[in-house]
Amino acid sequence: MRPILEGLRSEKKHKIDFSLVPLGIILIEYSVFTTQLSKDQHSSLRNLIILRVLHTILMIALAYLLSRIFIRLKKIELNYRTLAITGTLVIGFGDFIHRFMGPALGVELVSADRRVGIILLQGCFWFPAFIIIGSKRSEIFHHFKEYEQRLIVATRARSRESTEFLHVQKSLQAQIRQQLVTSCRALIEAISKAREATGNLAEKNQSIQQHLLGDELRKLSMKLETFGSEQQGSSILGQNIRSVNLLIKQFRILYATTARSAPLSKSVYAVVLLALITPPILNYSPLNEALIAFPVMVLVITIAAHFISKALASKSPHALRNSSILIYLTGFLPMISNLIGQEINPNPATRYPLYITGLTLPISYYIFVKVIQVLHPHSLELIRKDELQASRALQDAVTKVVSDEFSHALSHRWAIFIHGRILTRLAASSLKLETASQAGDSQTFNRTVDSLVSLLENPDAGFEHGSIDLKSEVSSRLDPWIGLLDVDLHIDAELESIDSPRVRELGEVIEELVSNSMRHGKSQKIQLRVTKQGDKEIKIVAMDDASISPPEQQSRYGLGTRIFNLASDGRWSIERVGSSTVFTLVMAIRP
Amino acid sequence: MMGSKIKQSVMMVEDDEFTRSTVKSALEGKGVNIVYDTASVKDAIEYAKSHRPEVAVLDYNLGKGPNGIDLANQLRRIQPDIAIVLLTAFLDPAQLDKRVAELPAGSRYLIKHSVTNIDVLVNEIKEALKSAPVA
């Protein structure tokens, strides 16, 4: 197992990145603050706070200055030894300033030898640690981006089969049909009533005409079209959940996976706790006690680390829980040993404050160990290859996004259908009735009303077409565009006869990308390749001669995005290559 | 009230056969010279290339594939001075579909239910002829 920090003799270079150093300084300053507060080494709380705030600002400014010097010297990589020496000098300089500021503000400092110990620890451990983790930040984010992408794809695929999603599908279809049927029934009733009323043809026509404006149906169509656009915000989550969010949502699962498959070495558990406990030992114990306490702590912590590793490696179903409890309890060891020491030799000056050893220290240790476990290079390697499992929170979020996307796409199809099939017929019938009425042609008048009523009795007929093979589906989507766009189509021979419920989604993708290419890219030619990828997937690649580049990722959250996401579970991209726009999408053949 | 008859050649594209035949016969009743009517975008383009009609009356919703605005833009590329009237059930097609392309300059669009009075459509055709670009 590779250690987190290289040995002093290691020549391995680390990129210098100061971005996490301010956070490190704040944590160290906080730790010094709690120590000084507990030891009552200050004239007033106000002065202590002023001292710590000024010192924090000074140290951050110093770190910034140092980073600028490195940039000026074109030093972008340093080995651990140089980092440790630099860290010791920086912390040492900070202590030097502290020596003047402390007495000026009435804050008493611990002795010089203790401060040297603390400077060495902070300079050789915490300073390089924050620089190295900072430099690995982009690598860590890259790993998580990849992980995120694969996880979202897998979760999306699972969401499509989930009972929640199936419920949304069914209930939305039923709800829209119900609204359509209700509006049409009301219309039939109104038309029939007007038709049966006494009066001549012109009066009947006048009475029917007011209903043929189809206001209710127009409202329904508009409502369906605007349905999804109100929920655009959640869509952003769909394809691109930010890695930090994902890390938080997935932390438990990530930890469980990495701790079981690539556990930290015993030394890491021990070193982290020793790095946390050393400052209190140096601050509170006289030198002779520290010389005893430190080796004892090393021994006890090493034994505890051994048990943590053993618990984690056990085959018990509760291994993870047991090891977590042990990690947390290990954080209490410094407190226990100090309490025992106080029993043997009571001395208020060497008593650790309980809020540090009983609260801050165990929690810090627990968090540090878990974060290091997840961010460790071996864990990151594992995350790249691991079988994926989404946390409940992520699964719920993705299911919601998938449902929203489906709802919007379906609502849009219904809106277009109502517009094209029903509202158009109402307008044409209105015109025909008007003409027949003017001509006194009661036969045409009645026939037109009958035909309209028959349409309104089954308003949803023809909304869905049955499953067809891939070649026919693609042709039915592309044929209407002939004349507007020159399409060069290739479908793998073995795919042509595929008949899957997903064929319709593939047809929607093709229609969407062709219409985007023509409407937004102003292209006139498009090459379309539908090929088989492995045994289970279809790959669609479209290359056009669009004169307008596709918009940036962030602004593409319209209906098209939803259609592509639903079909591919997020596995699609658009990029500009030379003077062409290339669209690529991969989707599963079977649901 | 009505001005002179429309002598220019008019092409109609509407995918719903009932609507197409109804509007066509009503326009013909008003003396409009309907030279071609079709449900197909492809056929409309072929016809425009070979016969150069002066006016196109297009339905916005043409079923699967391109809509009336896509067709209008293509017709203008083929024939820059063609007058265009778009029929829609909405005041603004963008209300129905946010992704629609822009209607070519000088085109007119008409809400379908106002076609009940066919004179309104006849007037729109005249307006479209006036506002169409000069070749």
C-alpha cells in the first residue's frame, strides 16, 4: 500500500497547490485557540480572539506570498523533504511573530521547546499534507467526475424500470387522456344541444360556432406544453450533478466500498491520531511526562489501529459498523490515558480539557480517517472500476429527474397531437358549417357535425402507434424531412429488423437531432450512422455541415436534452469538429 | 367589401385531409387559384421547384417531421419572392413549441378559428402577396 505522505528520503515530486493551505491554517489556529482558552493563558477573551484572528490573517498572507515566490521562481513541483523544510520554516516564522504578538496582547505562550515540537509536527505533517491533497484536487475531481457519469447512467437505467417511474408513466397518460376526454365530452354535449335546439340552419350554426373555438382544448394544449418548462431547474441535476454534491450523497456507499476493498494501512490510522494528539501532549505535559506519555500513546494507538484493520477485514456482516465504532472509540484514547494519568498523579495543569479530548478530537479523527479512506489514491482507482450502486438520496433525485423528463416529453407530444388533430379539425369543421349554413345545405351541415362528434368521441385515437422495427421507425422519422435536408443514412444490417420498445425512443432521438441540425445549425446535409456497440447497445453518430455551432452544455436543457437523456441515460454529446457538428449517443437496445 | 380576386397561383400544404379539402374548396369558392394541394413536405418542395407557385398556404402542424415554419423557410430558399401564410391554432407558434425556427420575413400567420370566415384568409393571402420580398 502506497503511503499518503512519502518518506523523507523520497524524491517523488508533488505539484505545489496552496489552495487548501488557508483551510489548514484556520484549523491549526482554531486548535491553538482552544488550547490557549483552556489553559487560561490569556488576559481577556477579547485579546485572545484578536490575537488569533490577526495571526490567522498574517499566516494566510504569508502563505500567499510564498505561493507567489514559487510562481516567480517557476517552482511547480517539490519533493516531500523540501515541502517539510518549507513548512517548518513557515510555521517557525509564524511562531516567531507569535512571540511578539502574544505578550503584547496579554497572551502567555508555552515554552520554547514545546513550541519547537509543535512547529516540527505542523511543518512536517500538516503543511505538506494540505499542499499535497490540494495538488491532487483536480485528479480527485476527475476521478469523481468519471464515477459520477457512470453512476448516473446506471442509476438512470434503473430508474426507468423503477415502480415509481412506471407509476408516473401510467398516471400521467391516464390523467392527460382523462382531461382530453372530459373536454371533448363537454364539447359534444354543447354541440349536440345546439344542434337539437329549435331554429333554422343559420341559428343552429351560430349556436354551434361559439363552441368550435375550442378554448378549453387550447388551454389544455398550452398547459401541457408549459408543463415541463416550469421544472427546468431540476433537469440540470440529470446530466451533470456536481461532484461535490455527489460525494456527499454517496459518501456512505463510497466509504463502504473502498474501506472493504482497499482499506487504509494500520499506520495511517495510527499516524493520523498521533498527528492530532501530539500538540496536546506537548502543550499540557511536562517534558518528563511527555517522554513517557508519547511512547505509551504510540503503543496504544498502534494496537487500536491493528484492531480497526482486523475488524474491517473480518467477514462479519457488521464488519463496517464494528470498525467505524472502533475508529470513533480510538479517538477517545488520548482522553482515557490522560484521565488515568490524572488518577495516578493529579495535576490540573496537565489535565486535558474534556471538550478537546472528549469531543473535538474523536470527531476530527473520525472525519479525517473516513475522508482519507475515500480520497486515497487506491480508493480512487477502485472507484474507477467498481460496480456502481447509488445511495437512496441519489436514486430518488435521479428518478425524479427521469420522471420530469418523461412527463415533459410526453406532455409535449400530447400538446402537438391536440393541436394537430383536434383543434385543426374544429377550425375546418367551423369553416365547413359556415359554408353549408350560408348555402342552406342541411345535409352537408349534419354530416359535418356527425363527423366532428365521431372525432370527439375518440379524441385519443391515433396517439400511439404500435411497435415497429428499427428500419421502418427511422424511415418514418426521416422521410418527412426529405427535401429539406440531404440525409445519408447507414443502419447496421443486423439492427434493421430489431423490434424493441426502445425503437420508438430511438426514432424520437433521430427526429430531434435532425430537426436541431436543420433549425438551429442551419445545416443542409447530415450523415447518420446507427451501429451496434457490443451486444446490448446501439450507437448513433450524426455529422452535419451546420454553419452555427451548438450551444454550450449549460444552456442545453430543453425538450431535446430530455429526449436524449431519456433514451441514452445521459450518454450523449455534441461537439464541433472542424466545420461539422458531431452528435454521439449510446443507448441500450432493451429496456 | 372584398377586393379583386386572387389570380396568383396558390399552393396548399395541410396534413389533415378533411381540413385541406374544406379550406381548399372554400378558397376556390372565393375565386382563389389553388394550383396544388398536398399533405407532404417533400411533394410541396418538388412542386415549388418545378412550378414556382406565387403563394403558399401552410399548416403549422404537419404531423411527424418538419413543421410549417421549416417548410416556409425552405420554400423561401427555393423561391425568395414566394408569399407565405401560415395557419396555426395559436396566436404565436412559439407558444406551442419553444424550438420553432423564425418565420421568413413578410410571412403572415393566421389563427385557424378565424378562418371560419374565409374572407379573413383571402385577405391574409393578399397581405402576404404585398409583404413578400421582391425577387
